[in-house]
Amino acid sequence: MASSSGTSSGSTSMQNSGSEENLQVLMDQRKRKRMISNRESARRSRMRKQKHLDDLMAQLAQLRKENLQLITSIDITTQQYLIMEADNSILRAQVGELSHRLQSLNEIITFLSASDGAHGDSSTFNEPADSFFNPLNMSYLNQPIMASADMFQY
């Protein structure tokens, strides 16, 4: 029996050594599998990072394009504003000139009305058609008003 127990312990140690080898092989396989999995995960991470970088570069290009369009639009609008501002200055000058002419005409009418009332007759309007005092024939008032943006310095 003693010999059987020795044999038994020898076969157990053989089994232990075989099972240790199997365990080592199993651990090596798991380690290899984990290493492969980690490499694949790192590869996927690099791909995601590259895709994100590509997306950011595309977004940058799009934003630069939009920025250029906005700058162009602002430049055009600024030019139109300056043109309108110059036109408004010209119109303001024309309004001033027309107001002055209207005031002068009103003064002439007032003068003629006062003269007519003082003489008591309407002989003033019986004068020739080219008379200076005839308000209907003041051809000098029909001249165009000329003004330009160069006249006004800001």
C-alpha cells in the first residue's frame, strides 16, 4: 500500500505539473487575447481621434468660408451706406437751397402784395411778361440746384 500511495503521489504531481502547464498555457492565451484586444481598442481610438480631427478641419474650412462671405457682405453694405450718406448730404443741401428760394419767393409775394395794396390798383401785373417782379416768369428760379458730396467736409 505504501507503494501505491507513492505511485499515487507521483501521478498527482504529474497531474499537478500538467495542470500547471495547462494553467500557464491558459494564462498565456488570455494574456495574448487581452494584448490583441488592447491593440484593437487603441487602433479604434486612433481612428476616432483622426475622424474627429478631420471633422474639425472641415468645420474650420466651412467657418472660414462663412467668415469671408460675412466680411464681403459687410464691405458691400459699408460702401452702400457711404453712398447713401453722400446722397443724403446732397439732398440736405438741396432742401436748404429750396427753402431759401421759397423764403425769397414768399418775400417777393409779400412785397408785391404790399405794393399792390399801396397803389390801390393791379397795374403791377400789367407790366410786360419778362418783368422781374412777375412771380410767374422768374426763369432764374428754374435753374437746377447743383451740389456734390465734395462740398461737405465732415
